[in-house]
Amino acid sequence: MAETLEDIAARMVTGDKGILAADESTGTITKRFDTIGVESTADTRRDYREMLFRSDEAMRNYISGVILYDETIRQSAADGTPLVDIIAGTGAVPGIKVDTGAKPLALRPNEKITEGLDGLRERLAEYYDLGARFAKWRAVIDIGDKRPTYPCISANAHALARYAALCQEAGIVPIVEPEVLMDGPDASHDIDTNYDITEWVLKTVFMELYFAGVRLEGIVLKPNMVVPGKNAADQASPQAVAEKTVRVLKNCVPTAVPGIAFLSGGQSDEQATEHLSLINDLGPLPWAVTFSYGRALQAAALNAWQGKVENVPAAQRAFLHRARMNSLAAAGSWTPDAEKQAA
Ligand code: 13P
């Protein structure tokens, strides 16, 4: 019998494991490869991701799910094994990014609307057949001069809800990701401005999910933490980030939601880990609270790899270390001392 949405969601967020976001679009992964001087081709992208998914100890112990990009879910490892089978073989759930990116919102300068609803029902059916059991859609909200506006928040929340309903119809758990950016073009806002905007966004998203008939027991929320903009004069203490993040979530996220898996959003590796640990330390919380990191899980591995076969073991060790640190954080038990122990 097919797993229920609730079963899949539980697998994604419990057991002190978290999600590896490896769903960079070709444009984004190419930018990452540029930083290490590696040419971005279908084969190098495959080699890099295969290296992560074959990090057996990290995957088995600390990773509950992997978000893939359209190209990756169709790729096979160098030995011909489908990448999806490698992931599933470690016990992690394969997932897929289904939005087609954030595009300029008409008549609203500097604001964006995430696209990808047209034909989504058919694409979800295909992704299900390819092995995906959860999906991701990311809305981006930027804070700046007179931004965000009501039309931007409401259009993005509406799209998230339509996406989530289509996913549930297809037997796929939607990751609902409304990201209030910390690293937008301005990014000078303080932490309390982020709090207010995050609250507005989350309230609107849950209203739209309700109107769309989405069952909250079968979603995973992927929010930003409440942090100041990266250019803010006043950077908040880790404790303030944890407290304000928990407060906004308690004010906005119904307890029927099984799990919250944060994005890292441009925080340093260690910040993203420390914040998650402090957040869980404020528990017990009414949801499982873990990570769904892209950059904060991969940056160290990418740098260690440098596109060279001989660096694969070092890169896998770097990935293992970050995955283990974030798993400790998901339990609220990360410490700076643990960070110093080499993987
Ligand atoms: P970051 O953790 O790098 O923000 O990426 C997570 C993600 O999936 C963004 O959509």
C-alpha cells in the first residue's frame, strides 16, 4: 500500500535527521562551481551530487530526505545506478523541486512571484513515477524600501497553496517554503522587521492553505529563521534569533503541522547549526524542528572537492561533519566543542 502523506512527512522530519537541499537549478549550481573553478556540465553536476549521495554514513544516520532538481532525478551514477535508487537505499526519501523559479512580479519593482503551476499536475505524476515522495516550492519575499507589498505576499501565498493542494492530490508531501530573504539587494533591515514580515507571510500562507483545502498533517513547512539582513548594522545574538524564531512560529504555525525544516538562507555553516540547536533547546516544541539546508550543508564539501576525484574522501568527510553537527542541532545538543572534533 502507498505510504500516507502523514507517514512520508514523519519520515522527513523525525529521528534527529534533516533534509539535504541539493536542488540547485543549473544556473545556481553553475555559480557554485564557478567559486571553485569547476566547469558545470551534466557529468560534473552528476559526479558532485553522486559524491554526496554516496556518503553512506552521513546519509544513513543524518539525512532523512534529499531535494533533487529535474536533471538530477533523471540521472544515473557513473556505474549506471539511478541516483534516486542510491538515495532510497540509504533510507532517505527522494524529493523534487517543482517550481520553475522566482520571476519579476508585474508592476511591482524588485518583487518576485514564483512560477510553475501550469502543467504541474502532470509533472507531479511523472515525478511520482520517478520515485519522488515529496516536493518543494520556494517563494521569495524581499525586505526593502516599501517592500514587501500586500500583492506580493498574497500572490506568493496563493501559489504556494495551489502547489500544495496539487501535491497532496498526487500523494506527494509538499514542502511549503516562504522565504523572507536575509540576503536580498538591500538586506539592511533589523531583526524585528524580519519578525514582522515573517509573521505577516506565515499568517497569509496558512490562510491560503486553509482556503485551498490542504491537510496540514501532510505538509512540511520550510521557513526562514528570524534574522537581521546580512548588511544590518546591528547583528542579533544567537539567543535572540532562537527566541524570536520560536515566538513567531508559535504565533503562526498550527500544531497539526508535523514538522518544520529551516532553510539556511545565507547564514554561515556554523551559525545555521548553532541557531537550530538553540531553537530546539527552547523546546519542547509542538512540531519536529530540523534542517533543510542547501548551502550550510554543502559549502564545506564543495570546497574540499574542487572537482577532483582524489578529493572525494575529504569532501565526504566534510559533508559527514556538517550533517552530524546539524543532526546534533536538531536534537538541541550541538556544542562548539562538538564542532571542533574532526569528522
Ligand atoms: P539554503 O539552505 O542554501 O538557503 O537552501 C535551501 C533551499 O532549498 C532554498 O530553497
